[in-house]
Amino acid sequence: MNRLRDITLIIICGLLFYLVDIGSSGKLYNLCMDNLLFHLVSLTHHIYNIFLQFGWLSNDLVILCVYVVINILTMLHWITNENYCISTEIINSMCGFSRDKYFRDIWHFTGVKKFKYYIFIRYIYILITSIIAINKIKKISLQ
């Protein structure tokens, strides 16, 4: 079943990024490394983030529909929370970081978060991938 395969890949990639984040952090997470809640929020955030970045690659109707809805809800959340993610804020608070510290995700590791217009790039990416997902939904629905 493609849905199970896609969900498994998302979870595995999220877990891998979580491990890369923790493994490459050095002493960054010293204040929160012993906090189980930190690890649960961080792992969940990485899985969620992988889904936001790559869910549009699925060809499963349910996953694509959930992807579009999640993108809309995520963008609404960012807009109503001054472009901040609540999960990042929770992690930053647990670890003693400022509110402005970015989440260490794929955008961080590829250096995209260093760009001046990163937030704009993030919205454009989600808009484009949502359009792709909607087009895939239309094609699948017409079959």
C-alpha cells in the first residue's frame, strides 16, 4: 500500500533529521537534553516538518488532501503568531533560547534560513507545493 509506504518514509526521515539535529548540536541543547518533553516535541516537530516539505510528493489522495489542509493551517498559524511556530517556541523556551532562534530542520542544514528573505521563501515554497498537491488531487479524482 502506497499510503503506508509514504507515511513510513515521512516518519523515518523525520526521525533521521531529529537524530542529525541532536547529533550535530554539540552543547546547544545542554539545558534540555535530559527533558523527555523536549525530545518528544522535537521529534514530532521534525516529522511534521518533513511532511510539510515533502508530503506533496505522495500520490495518495488522502495524504495529499491532508497535506493541503495542514499547509493551510500551518500558514494561518504562522500568520497569526507573527511568523513563529509554537513548537519552535516551546523548544526554545525549554532550552533557554530566544524566541528568534530557528528550528534546526532541512532549511537550516541546507543554509536556506540564512537568506534575508527566508520567511518569504518558506511561504512561496508551501504555496507552490500546495498547488502541485491540488493538481495531483484533481488528476487522481478524475481517474
